[in-house]
Amino acid sequence: RARISLVPPAPVDKSKPPSVPVLPPKYTTPAPSKALPALVREGAVDLALLELRLADHSYVTGPLPAQEDLRVKAALAGTSVDGLVHVNVTRWLRNVNSFEEAETKEWL
């Protein structure tokens, strides 16, 4: 016959999660560089570089509009942008131009 123990188990502290060892990852990937490429050089915008940047970002600095967008837009003044070649730049210009001046003053 098996012997049955009448001793209750030790109480479990439910206020804390169970202790589980956390192992370091086998491989690490470096974080992407947050440095912006020089889009404006000597007052002129590198349209090819801007097109590449805007392929992955809604705005020049990322997902939100910023003062850098206004700086690049000002440097683009008088430049002809071919909408068939630079589709992302055209989209970005349309978005940036849709804001009122009062709104752009709030951009960081």
C-alpha cells in the first residue's frame, strides 16, 4: 500500500510570477542606425536618396512629420519632381503640403 501524506503543500505566492530562467539570445542583430542620410547638400536635395528614405518612412525622420520635413521641402522649392519616377517623394510632398502653417509650427 502507498502511504498518503496529510501534510499540506507549501503555500504558493501568487503575487509574483514563477521564477523562470531567462537565457541570453544566441544571436544579436545590431539596431538600425537612426542617423539620417544627408538629404540636402549645398542647398540641393538628393532626390534619389530622398526617394529611398521615403520608401520606408511616411516622413523624412520617420512616422511623424518634423521640422526636418520643412527644411527638405524648402530646399525642394523650384525643383521639378517627376511623379512617375519619384512616387514616394510626390506622396510625401502632398502630405506635407496638406498641413496648415500653424500645424507645422508644432512639429518637433
